Amino acid sequence: MVTCTGCALLCEDIDAVVENNRIKETRNACRRGAAKFRGCKNRLTPSVNKKQTDVDASIKKAAELLKTAKSPMLFGWSNSTCEAQAKGIQAAKKLNAIIDDTSSFCQGILIEKVLRKKFRTCSLEDIRNQADVLVYWGSDAQDSEPRHLSRFSYFPRGEARQRGYEEDRTAIAIDVRESNTAKICKGHFYRIPLKGDRELILALTDALSGKVPAYDTKRILELANILKKAEFGVIFAGIGLTYSIKDELDILVALTDRLSNFHILPMVGHYNMRGFNENLFKETGFVNRVRFDGKAVHDNKYAIVEALRQKAIDALLVVGSDPLSSLPRSVLPHLAAIPVICIDPCVTLTSKIATVTIPAAVSGVESGGSAVRMDGRVIELSKVVENNYLSDAEILARMMEGA
Amino acid sequence: MPTVMELYQLLPKTNCKKCGESTCMAFAVALLSRKKNISECTPILEGSFKKQKEKLESLLLPTAGAEETGMIVHPELCTGCGNCVVACPVDVANDPKGAAIGCAPTNDKVIFRVVDGKVIASNIKECRRFGKNRVLCYACIDPCPTGAIEFV
């Protein structure tokens, strides 16, 4: 049995059939996981200034670029093992660099609240064994973490939920569109307008405290009743909810405080995003957007988007991420103007414009390590096939020897 | 998936009984449930029905891969989420420590398993839609949001 690194569920029950050091077949992995095990179509090759070279030369050049830069930034990390992330944080310290990861424009603010213990959360095993009311809020778990519903939340039979989804569990979807998760929730799908989460939270808070909600009274009272009767409820807070109320997350916390049996679980996409947040939090007390300058300084201007917008960085190291395809177009010109070092197993849009490219092993397939699941449990990753590619951690270690 | 009426419209509609069924409508029902073959309708094999025969064959093409219970899994729609693996009552009864609690199946008695990111059906004789005491079970169709599982 091996661990899948397709998403933050880190399924440990995957059966990979290896023949001649190649993965011939995967069993139990979803389509997303199976694709990860199959590997990339276009493998990245080492290059400097778009000219093919060997790995040693590209690592040497990368170290030189980072060393000479006045304000370098290390970005990515959500698709790297905890070991590589620790090396990255050490490198940022040594280089006096800015370090940020994809949680900067994802679930970072919610995970920070989890780590500061601002609200109740629970493990996925608790959900499987006990949860009876599941609220998928601004999250399409069925598509983003395909095995979430079948492995942990809605369908399985748990210790206290022996009749499974048929009688013991109620799934509720709150979203702006009828997602695949909403299709499964059927009668309990609450469609809200864009940015309508705040109004719904306030209306629910009203309903729970005995007042008449401001709109859609019948449906909201019905929803409040289901939430009130829950023995073990979970709100799966997706990025839709986090984006919509990012400046006032406290109203969500206040809502769960009113519901004594409710927990919040941030839905994480990348397999080790929570790992980076936890590692950096242990080291500095912040989850992302940190600059090392003797001490760790946290500021919103150290977010990748802001740093690029303000042209505050002069070199960028990208590890296992593709900022060129995921960041807003308005900040990209600066990305093209500075030296970019790309560490990735596959060819990406960013690797195509990068000054230095360094091919890495696919973690969880070609290199081992550990990662943190979306609920905070540390899971070991195994090496399934042998090859000569260096892992992210090894590349960073060699890079820092030269820097 | 074609309907009985669509198939009937393309048949000769003469109720000649040469196929052994009493009416062309009965033959259309038998065609859809794969109990009869188009070639058993002798009038349609004659030249004047050539176009209708071709249309019938193309309509019946999707049902060709169906299991004995009429189950078809569309691999292009399947995301391998495994909802059907865990929801199927037969899987739950046959594998209480594996599929029933959301984990990987631990034995070969289960009907559904996910291979290479797509679900495949085996042990089809265990399906509740099969055999003498069959029931109209929807447990694998209902949890599939993409409509990858179908019965014909």
C-alpha cells in the first residue's frame, strides 16, 4: 500500500502495480491520483538561460542567482514534502529572503486560525466515525478531493454511524452553483448569490438565537433546525467561503460557537499546503508571507501577488508550483522581468520562461518523505519507483551548499 | 440511451411474427434488453430497410458493452471517486472492514473496484438487479454525480 499525493486527503490505501520499475496500474486511486502516479507527459530538463545543461550546473547557477539577489523570494512549497519545506525555510533564513506559499491566496487565513486554536476542528477519522451533519460550504469536495465523500465524510459507515449515508448522515451544500457535491446533497442544496455567505451566516445566527431571519425565512429556519439538532456537525469551509468572508472570519467562528457540536475543517487542495503552514508557524509564528531579516517579519506586502505588483523582488525560486498560470495577469510582467528558478518534475508555463530549470522527482512516487493531511495528521510518503531524479529536499540542500 | 419507441419507429411495424415475438413493439423491447438480435427480424434485412437497419445498429451500439444486469459504466465520465464502491449494499455486506467503511476493498467479493482512476464492475451476479429475487436497486446510480453508471 502506498500514499497518493494527488490532493490533501493523502489516501494511504493505494495499490500500485510496479513492473520493470514503472507503474503499470493503480488500484483504489481516483482519476486525479492515478494521473499523479502515471507521471507527467513532458518531463522537465535541466537548463540555464534556456540552454540544455546538466543538473549540477543548473543548481550551481541557481545558487549564484539567489546569492547575488538583494531581495529574493522563495515560493511554492505546497507540492513538496515537509523535509523540503524545512530546507526551504532554512534557506530563506540564510538568504534573508521572503518566503511565501500558495496558501497566501488560498486557505492560509483559515489554517492560521486553526493553528491558533480559534475554533474547534476535528480529524477526518472523527468525521467518519461520528459526524451526522456535514456542511460543504463554498467547497466542491466531490471534484477537488474526489474521495472525500466516499472515504471519510458522507458515504462510509462509521462507529457511531452504522447506517451510513442512507439514514445516519445529512449532507448540506451551500454554494453559488450546483456543483457535483450539491448534486449529491440533492434536497439540502442552498444556492446563494455571489458573496452572499455573509448574509447567510448572519441570517443563520439570527435563526439560531430565536429571531426571524432577514430573508428566505422558511428555508433558513429549516437549515438552522438541522444544524441545531446535530450531534456532531462539521463545516467543510471551502475556498469559496474563505474568499467571500476573508476580512470577517470571526462571524463564521461566532456561528460555530452558537452550535455547540460543530467543527470547522478547512478544505485544502494541494497535498502539503497545511504542512508548510504548520512548519513555518512552528518556526516563526506565522503561516505565510514572511521575510527573514535577522528575525521573521510578517506583512501582507510579502505575499507573492503584492510583492510582484510592487516589484519588490529581484529573483524568484519556484518549487512545485506554476505562478504563471495561477496568478493574476496584471502582476505577471514583473515575473518575466526577473530571473526565475523553477524546480518541478514537469514542464509548466513558469518553467518555459524560467532562467534556470531543475528537474525534481515526483514526491510520493519517485521520492519519499512526509506530508500533512488537510486535518493536520502527518502521513508518511513512500518511494514507489527508483530513478536518478533528485528530490526537492536534496536539490535545496545542494543549492544551499553553494549559496 | 435509446428508448423502446425510438427502436419501434425504425422497425417494419407489420407485426409479421417471424422473429417469434407477437408484435414489433415486443421485439423492440426484446432488442433493448438484449434478448433478441436485429438479425432475427428477417424483413429488415431486405434492401428497402437498409437505412433503418443501419440507424438501429447505431442506436443499439451503446448497449453492446452492458453487463448481464444491464449495467454500463462510462469510463470517460467516471472520476474514480469511489462513491459507488462504498454505497453499494452488496459491497457493504461482503466487505464490512473495507469498502463499507470507505477504505480500499479487502476481498474479491465486491462488485465495484477502482482501477487506474476508473470504476470497473465485477462479480456482477452478486448485484441485487440480478437473479430470481431481483430488486430495482439504485444505490450505485444515485451517488454518482457525473452519471457514469447506467442500467439499460
